[in-house]
Amino acid sequence: MPYESPEAAYEGFFYHFNREDSTGWATVMSYPHTRVSSQGRRTWFETPEDYAQINPWPVFKEAGWVRTEGVTSERIQESDDKVHLAGGWSRINADNEPYISNRVTYVLTRLPAGWGIQARFGTDSFEPGEDTTASEGAALEVVGQHLDAWDARDLDGCAALARYPLTDVGVGAVERYEDAAGYTAALAAQNWSPTTSREANAYQVGRTGANVAVTATLEDGRREQAVFLVADGDDGWRIVARSRIAG
């Protein structure tokens, strides 16, 4: 079904999930659809038919799941055809208690049929009340280094700060760069201009992952918005996914 707003698609995500309706759940997405986890897991679905084949509910029920409650969403960045929506969820057991929670950024895109979720960037290490100051600082440092390298037109330096495969979310399209050479080539294809001002905010942070929003003004007058999913690993903190709203 078409959704008239990003928020309606977000609410539909949990409505169909709690009804254990895989076909209805598949209608909430834009395709190709992907989910990227800070812990290295990536899922990919080309069509609604592919998505409708998944059946996670038996495993969840074994863990005590009764329903999932979505948190109140917030638009972080937006354009006419893409919205970065900060959201997440808690899984609720039979005692009406949350037993696991997460914070996720949903990349919503408007295609001819309406709004749908093109991608999900999961911190997948969120604990309410946990001190994540160190994770926040590490994630912001990596994104800052990436932007510094961009300003210096050091595209190889930008690529060295990513972990591969790197996911890049467009509108009705999702790219996966398998190595640094592929990401460098993609950056080279962008209209380069250094930033004259920029602001970065780690608005969703877990132990091993953070979603960082960047708003920048470029020297040529354009305004850029982007979300980076930054994740910890054996090689330190690295960018594993991004979604841009180009000016």
C-alpha cells in the first residue's frame, strides 16, 4: 500500500510486524531494501516478494516476545523525496515489560507509489541509561576525519575511514561498495566542493555503533545533509553506511 508520509510508513512497520503479517510488512519498504547493523550484519531484499519470505516470529517468541513497541520518531534531515527518521523499538514480553531495546535510523524515500523505508541503520548495541560518551566521541572523530579528508580532496583518505562492504543509500537505489577503490570512485563522481561550515551530531549511540548526522554548507553555496552509521570493530571505528541528501 502507498504511505502518504514517512511517519505513516514507520507506524506501518510495527503494525504489520505485530500482526505477524510478512506480506503487509513487505509493503512498508522501498526497494531494493537493506538493513545495516553496527555489528556487521547486512540484509538485502530486491523485491516485496523476497521480503515476504522472512519469518522471524518463531525465534522471537522463543525469547519471550509478545509485541514490539516503536519509539516516537523524529525527523533528523529531510528533502522532498528523502527523510532520515530517528526511531527504534522495544520488544515486550508477557509481563508487559521491555526486555531488549534498540535505536535505528530509518531512511525513508518517496517513490511513485508513496513513502517507504529504503534502509535501516541499526546501532544494535543500545542500553537505556548506559554511558556511551566514549563511543560518541570515537564516532564523531571518524566522521570529522572523513570531512577533513573531503575538504582536502583526499578521496583515498575518505575511503580509508570506511569498512567494507560500505552501503550508500539513494532514492530507489542502494549501492554497496566492496572495497576502497569502489568508494573512492563514487566520491570522485560527486560534485566536489569543500565545506565552509559544518555541524555533526551523534544523535543515536550504542556501545558498538552510532548514527551521526552532518549538515554542511559547501563553498559553492550548496547545502548537504548526511547520516553516517559508524561502527566499532577489530580495525577501530569505521563508517559502514551513509545516506546523503544533496543540495
